[in-house]
Amino acid sequence: MADVALYYPYISPPPNAWTIRALLYWDRIDAIVPDGVALKPSTQELLDTGLLCRVPWLDVVAPAHKLESALVKYVYETAQRPIGEPAHASQSRDWSRIHVMKCRTNS
């Protein structure tokens, strides 16, 4: 079981029974909070007591951007290769072509 809940997509957990139940079940609640955002007093109180922890926005975005860059690079390089050419010179082609006439059924 995880010890932390992520409150998403909003920043401030509601000051109601949901938050109390969540804190009884999990050790704390994390929320993705961009820098410079004004917080509700109830949210600030949870932060001050350590029951709510701020997850910096850049900690969430940076890994996703790195993955996106690698994916875009791979797609671009793949699109530039002639059809049938292996992605890397060290890869051997372990498949063979099937003539289209062999795929037709006699029905």
C-alpha cells in the first residue's frame, strides 16, 4: 500500500470529510502546485502541519519533456529511413517478405 495520496488535478484538497478520511488512510497528501500560486487558507494550514506536501511542477514536467524529446527524435529518425531498412546497422533482418498473392484466400 502506498503511504502517500496524490490530489489531482486540483491544487487544494477540499476542507471536508474527504480530506479527513484521506489523511486517516494515507500518511499525507501530495499536490502538484506551481510556484507563485495563491493557496486557500485551509490548504496553507495543511502545508504548515506537513499533512499536505507540495510537489514542484517542474519535477513533474521535466521527465515528461525528456521522454517527449526522445520520442520525437525516434519518430523523426524512423521516418527518414527507407522502408524495410533496420533501425541500426547491427540489426539483421530476421523477417522475410510475403508476396501479396500468398495472402489471398480462395473463397
